[in-house]
Amino acid sequence: MTKVLLTGATGFVGSSLANILVEKSMGVKALVRRFDTKLASGIKQVSVGDFNQLRNIYIRADIGNSDSLSIKNQIHCTMEGIDVVIHTAARVHIMKDKSVDPLTEFRKLNRDVTLALAQISVEAGVERFVFLSSIKVNGESTIPGKPFTADDQPNPTDPYGLSKWETEVGLQQLAKDTGMEVVIIRPPLVYGPGVKANFRSMMRWVSLGVPLPLGAINNQRSLVALDNLVDLIVTCIEHPAAANQTFMAGDGEALSTTELLQRIGRALGKPAQLIPVPASLLIFIASLLGKKAVARRLCGSLQVDISKTRELLGWEPPVSVDEGLRRTAEEFKN
């Protein structure tokens, strides 16, 4: 039985992953900052230093402090017998970051905490460290027909992406120095039941029948359904070919913004009301309103190539885009 330590177990990805790990009868120790209703069923809640069971327990610990000694003092007793660490906890990308120094904050919580946890994992004899990174390591946009690959030269352009890239570099060096296997996964936008932020806003607009000037957008954007991302992470826990590799995650199908909204409408049972406005005009108007970055994301392309993931791991996305949207819409409607 593989024994897994999971961070970020109450997050969007982590909570779904925790359920799947229990279903697959893996021994799960899940770190959380607080116990709440997002915790997966079948996992007992305990505090650090107050457990005897090896499998299926939630441990309350705040590893947000980048000091390695602080992290070690909190979780050293949880690392015993762990085979694989899956690190999904992070300071996520923030559209309107009000921090005085965003890069410092991202580095502290994304880079420094991760590398401290990885070093502790080495000392505990952990065999593999799976790190959930981001497509933002590659950059913000692609030329249509030329998707990002896992082996492209990284080009992060914002503090979040830079912090993820620096973490990847640190983990790769640690793997070389110590022999602990590292697996890096870079997902694009993740959607699924419980999705928040801009994706949920789009669903709300469509469900309300709001006319949207997005009926003539011919870009190409890759997404990844939550179920597909979780399945890929689970595959990377034990697959021998995953060791010390970087993988792109995705659904295997890129959509234009127009097509995505149309498919969201079908999933919701409410056709999207789209007005065909040229992308160039949208970007111009958005620039006047101080929303140029938002318009570029809606109109620009960001494709990922998952062929390496498919070939090395023999992996295929188990859920289609339409099925992923159906599951997302079902939760939204309920």
C-alpha cells in the first residue's frame, strides 16, 4: 500500500484528490490549516502528535511559514512511513493583488515553503515528490497552432509564474543532489464542480442570459477538467516513467472563447447569448476602460501540448470537455 502525504487537502484540487486517494485504498495523511466541511469522507480528523493510525487521517498544521524548522517541528511525526508527497498547497494567482511586494509573498509561500517541505521529505526517506506547478511557468499566451510543451524554455511574466518556476528549479536540483524523485505537473485553467473566479462568472452570465460580445473570438485555449487533473496526479504517484519529469496537463482539446461559452450554454441547458464583436475592437474598448489584460485573456490563445504526457505515461484524459462541463454545470445548478 502506497502511503501519501497530501498538502492543500481542502483546496479545489486537493479536496477532490483526497477522495480519490481514499477510494484507491492508499494510506493518506492530509495536511490542512483547519478542519472544515470540505474534508473528504472516510478520513479521520486529528491534530499533530495525536494520532496512531497510519492511513486516512487529516492533520491540522499551518506550513505557511517558510522557515524550515517551523515546518519540520509541525509535521516531522507525520512523515514516518510516507512514500510520496503530493504538494498542491500554494498562494494562488490573484487578479488584483494588493500586497506591497507580491513577488516576495509568492516566493515565501510557493517557493520557500515548497523547498523546505521537499528537504524534510528527503530527510524522512520519501521516494517521490509530486509538485503541482502552473502553465504560467511557460508564459501567458501562445501563437495559434504552436502550443506550449513541457520542454519549452520557461518564460514566466508575473510574480506567481516566477515563483512556480523558481520552485521547479529548486526541486530539480534537490532531485539531482539527493536522489528523491520529483514530478512536476503544469496545468492550465482547471474547471470542475465547485470552480470559482472567472470561470464561475462566465457560467453565471450564461445562465442569466446576459448578452456577451464574445461571439467572434477565434483563439485557442486549453483547459483541464478537475477529474482529468486528479487522474494525472494519481498516475504520477507510482508510474516509473514519471520520475524526474515535467508534464503538461490538459483535456487534449483546445477551444475558442466563443466555443467554450457555447458549450457551457449547452451544459447548462441555456444557450449562450453571444454578439459577434471583432476581438481587436474588444481589446481597444477594454483598454479604454482599463481592462486590457482581461480582454487579452478572453481573446488570446494559450494552448498546451500533452503529447509527452500521453507517450511517457500512456495516459489519456478520462473525461471529455463536454462531460467535464456537464459535471461542472450540474454542481452549479444545484
